[in-house]
Amino acid sequence: MWSQVLNQLPDEGRVIVVAHSLGSVVMADLLHRLPQGLKIDLLVTIGSPLGFARYRSNARLTKDLFPYSRVERWLNVAAPLDGVCGGRGLSAAVPQVIDLHADLSFTHAAAGYMSHPSVAAAVGYVAFGGAHRAASSGLTDARPSRRIHDSWDPLLLSTAFSLQISNGLHVNRWADKARLDTARREVAERVVLDIAARRRARDEQLAELQKMGADVSDSRLDDNPLADGRYPDHECLTRDAASLLNGKWRDEDLLSYAIGLMLLPVVPPFDIQFAMDVRREALESTMNLIRNRRGNLADKAFAQQVADSLKWAESRMAGGGFPWGTVLIATGVVLLAATGVGLAAAAPAGLAGAAIVTSTLAGFGPGGMVGGLITFGILTGTGASLASLGVADTLQDGEGAQAQRLAGQSASELAAAAPDSLTVMLTGMLAIVHAQLQLSFDSSEGLVRTTLMNALDIARGEWNVHEQVAPGSRVAKDWAAKVSRLERAVEALDSLSTEVSSAVSQVRQALESGRPPADTK
């Protein structure tokens, strides 16, 4: 058996090995017998009996004899009801091994273990994650990678989040899980079909251009969300999304997306509701899979701050009457901001470069999750959210002609939104600014304030006109409601600025006096 396995392994390089059941015993026996030039980047043992001492006897596998020169990391996955592993882990005997107890409905099947998201996450991270790891091993150019266009990232993020909600549901909520998984599969199928249709239309346009003698470079054709290999498939849209997003964003840029995940429908157009605590736990799990860890901010603290900031914003905007449920966020901002400066710039004339935007929005319902995630990024000027739309990072500070233009465009969209949709957008904007300040991130308060003041001017003007022409009409009442909501949002920003100014003042006094501030976060 040792010879059979060794004959299939390379003599040098780095590999990932997944070993099931007695296969894990064979692999453990071989760890001290591998070729000198071969290293295992990740060893995943599933359903392994190595927790029993007699199965470790040939392997010389102990705390003091761990094969550090052969294995960089080892994950052992055991199901409590699996009789082969006895529900036991391995770390009690070999503490260098990371144990994961997977609550699986089956007992020992390899396919079941391999379907567990933690196994996929571990393999995905090692195979496709952290460029720093590849660089340190000299495999920067040889490391496998996926070429999916960055513009699909918001869609993949929403997919990863809904999967974590599904994975986190208690076993007693099997009916909710079944409904959610059905909705996820249905939406993925719709998006895949939509992509196929748009690719056919793109190919037809290309053929027409070539007939007319147009010279279109291959590089420009490839830099398109619908180019070969640049779009997600069904697996990406159901199971593999998180592994494609690892390290994509800084925490500062991920914040607006995190707020959107908590605030918007989970799988539009389907009306499936989940409590905020379920969303927060799913957000924490999602952050664990995709965040770049460059500081001391834990996934739990990040997710909790998002939840706390949303609670603060909701209390300022609705006072307990927040329109949760089927409210969908307006997406006109996305399409408006993408016009001329967005994805169309990545494609030659005559090709629908912005097809990715309409494609994903069509797949997830008008005003759905994807549009909402990008919209929050645009409204608050966060860098990564704007990158795929071609909007400059200089918008972070809300300064410059481009920022003013964006604020004007966003203000028009805000003012035109229905009152409930406006409440959702304003709540998200306030939550982002609040979280930025609490986490000491770069603040987009200036851009948000300019946008809100512009939208308020528009709404007040429309309200006055409608009150004169049709006093007491439904439309006039809607404009009055929007004015009230915008005024409430501006007041919330004012109170937030006052809180920050007070905290800064207390810290300054503490530095001058040498005494700690009484109650300053």
C-alpha cells in the first residue's frame, strides 16, 4: 500500500493531501518516508481512526515526533456519529493537529465529509489563498488561480454569506434550511442562464464587428466579465464563492459590503427572513473565510461592530419602526455611476461592457443584494466597492470635483427613492459612517453629509411644489415623509460628529492633564 501511494506522489514540490478512513492511517505511516524534496502544504484527514493509539503505532506519530519538515498544516475532521473515528479528534494525542468536529447527518461517507464547507475552505485557502504564502515558497507564478473578473465579487460575496446562513442554522430548523438552499440554487441557475444568454449576444456583436473589419485586441476582449473563464459557474454561485474572495478587500473597504449583507434581503427575489442574530453569526463566519488579517480586529469584533452600528442607525432613523422585510434597495445609483466610467470602459465599443451589472441585478431581482452592496459603497465612497465601477479612490475623503459630481448623482437617486427604500439606504449609510468612526477607519462622513444635504434640498423643493399644486395628495405626503427621513439622517450625523468631537476633546484633556478620560470609547 505504501508503494502504491508513493508511486502517485511527486518526488519534489508541494501538495495537498486528503486522506479518508484507513487511508489516513496509510498517509500517517508515510509522513516520515516521503521523498526529501516533497512537502505537504495541507493534510486533511477525514473519518480517521488515528484517534485510537493502535492506529498510530507504525506512524511514530507523537507530540515529540511530529514531522514538521514534511507537513506544514494538518486538519482532522471527525463526525460525532462516525463509528470509525469514534467521534474522536486527534489533537489530544498530537496537539499540532487542528481538530474540527463536524455535525453531519451521515456517519462515514467520504462524499459527506468532502461536502463540509470547512474542508472546502481549508483546501481553497491553501490552494488559492494568500499571495504572501506563495511568494515565500517561490511558487508565485506556478500557484493555481481563478481568473473570474473582479466585477463578480459582490455577487460571490452575497453567495458566500447566504451559504454561511444555511450552514449555521440549527438542525431543528431543517425546513428553513431547505427553503433557503432551494432559493440559492434557483438564483444560481437563473444567473448562469442569464450569463449564457448575454455571452451569446456578445459573441454575435463580436462577429458583426469583425465583419465590419474592426480591429479588437485580445487583451481588451479578455478584460470583460463575460469573457472566457472570467465569469462564475454554478459551483461558484453555490459552494465555492468564499475561496475565490480570500484577501480581496481591506477591512476598511469590506465594511460597506458587511453593512449591506446585514441590511438587505438574503436571496432576492425570494422573501426569506432571518433574524439579525442569525445574520451576525453568518457575517462572522463569512469574514473568517475572506478577511485579510493585517491587524488585531477579530472576526467576531468586526461582525459585532457592524451589528451595533446598524442598531444605532436604525434607532436614529425609525425609532423601532424600521421597514424590515421585503424592502429592496434602489439600484439606479449603480447604473448611473457605471455609465461612461464603469465596466463599459473595459470593453470595446459595441460590446456591452456593463452587462455584468444588469446581469447580476437581473439574476438577483431588481434592487437586490448585489445592487445594494455596490450602492452602499457608492453612497459612502468606499474604495473597493467603487473599484469595479471605475470610480477613483479619492472619493474616500469626499473632496474634489469627481466627489461632488458623485454626491450630486447619488442625491438625485436618494431623493427619487420610495420612502421605505430611502429609509433602508439612509440607515446603511449612517451605519457605515458610525462603524468607520468606532473602528478608527478612514471616514466617509464628508461625502455622506454632502449627499444628504443635496438630497434634502431636492426633496424640500419637490415637497413645496406638490403642496402648492396638489396639497394633501399621496405624492405630497410621500415627499413630506422623505424630507422627514433625510432631516433625521442629517441630525444623526450631527449627533455623531458631536460625540466624536466630545471624545477627542476628552482625550486631549487627558493627555494634557495626565489623567485618563472618565468615559471615552
